[in-house]
Amino acid sequence: MKALDAAFHVEPTSAAKKIRELMYMGYIIYDHILHFYFLGGPDFIVGPNAPVEERNILGVINKVGLDTAKEVIKHRAYGQKITAIIGGKATHPACGLPGGVSKAISEDERKEIEMMAESSVAFAQSTLELFSTLILKNKKYVDLILSDAYKHETYYMGTVDSNNNLNFYDGEIRVVDQKGKEFLKFIPSEYLNVIAEHVEPTTYVKMPYLKKVGWNGLVDGPSSGIYRVGPLARLNVSDGMATPLAQEEYKRMYETLGGKPVHSTLVFHWARLIELLYAAERALELSRNPEITSTDIRNKPGKPGEGIGIIEAARGH
């Protein structure tokens, strides 16, 4: 959608931007819940020493109890429902048009989204409490998280707003170095001037790197153009969070871990939960914004050309 905006030289209406962002917050909510409870998180929740066959959602249910498991399923569904209300379906939404969106949000839909977002804020807070109880109060877990085996000193990249706060939907792309110092900033149209892709014969996956540094192999450190993206990277490049509850958790994480940036890969799990709280808070803010039910949802596109759009994927760029 954003690439088409750029290609057709059209700025979406203010309401359309808010509707798109609200839809995207629903996506972040259900994706982050999925990842923490179903995919990567079970190793933490059930325990790294547990048998492999127990480190899954069934093991999580046994560990946290059936009531919590029901909340997990309910709130993941809430994230999908928010996306489906706005986008037509939860996966591969079909509401995008150059310059806006295809459908406005009704007042009844707004109220339903507000209820789901409010509940998701509370759920994100309880999940962070669970993380604190199960992980942060266990010295073996913390030692594992901070061990050299899971540490890589790379550049980090993420989208920030005008205050250098994290933003999933819009803003400038900020890169910081291994010490947390700003290395560069760019806008989407400058992407091809900043990023190049390296190809290895052993994989179909392209390996993007910073042109300014260059490709020097699969190593870390300032001489390597490799950069990381995703939850921890976004927090490392940001000066803070744009919502109050997430900001407090952001501060607590860096105070607990001794400052910024954090290079420990396993901290991506903690950062993901802070982002979950931010996405829920932001969804609640947007659902209460008077403009969210506006019918001024599209500006007329211009002549077609070429466009680049950048948005934060839940687990990367």
C-alpha cells in the first residue's frame, strides 16, 4: 500500500493513515502473541532443560495453567479480528488502495475494536508479569540470556518517529552502531542508496547489508555491514516508546540489562512483549481517536511511476 502511494504520487488522507495503522496494530498483537506463546517462547516458558517434546504450546498450557492459555487464544484472536474488521480478512487483507483504504470504520466496529484493544493492553501487562516471574527471577535463565554464546555486536535498524520513538507504520529508518550511536537515517525513497543484497551459493535467502560499510562475511563488529532488525533492534534504535506503559517497560528492560544497546539475541523475547504492550496501547489510542470513523478515506492518485514503501514487519523489516 505504501509503495503504491509513492508510485502514484499520492499522500493518503489523515483518517486513512490512522485506519491503516490501527489494522497493523492488530497484526502486531496477534503475531507477537503467536511468537511468544507458540513459537519461540515455549523454550523459555517451559524451560530450556525440559524435553523437546514438552517445549510447545501444550507444555506452555501445563506450565501457566488452562485459564492463562484461554486468554492467550482469546487475545490472539482479538488481534486477527481487528485486522479482519478493517482489512476484510485477518491474513492477506484486501483493503489497500493508492491514497487510502477501501472502507471506513463504523461506530459499532470502532466500539468492538476499542474493547478488544483495551483487553489486549491488560493481557500484554499480564504477559510481561509472567515473563518477569518465570524468566527474570531465575538466575540460570538470566545467565543464559546474557551469555557470550547468544551475543552478537551488530548494527541495528528500525523505524522511528520525529522524536526517535519506535513506530511500526511510518517514519524515518534509523541505524545505530554497536555502541548505540546513530550511524545513519534515511527515508524509504533512499533505500537503494543505503542497502545492498549479498548472495551466498548455499542459500536462496538474500543477505542485505549496509552499503556504507560493505559486505565482509558472516561476522559482527563495526567492519561488518550486517545489521539486525525486529523487536530488539527496534528498541535499540529508539530513544523510547510513544505510549506510557510500554515506555515504563522499555526503561525497566534497559535498566535491568545495564543500558543500551543490548546485543543478547535472547532478549528479542523481552523486547517483543514490550512491543506487544505498545501495539495494544496504540490500538486503543487510535480506536478512541475521533477521526477513526471518518469517511474521508482516500485521496485521488496521480500518474503511475515507481515507488518504495517501508514498514516494520512483526519479526523484521
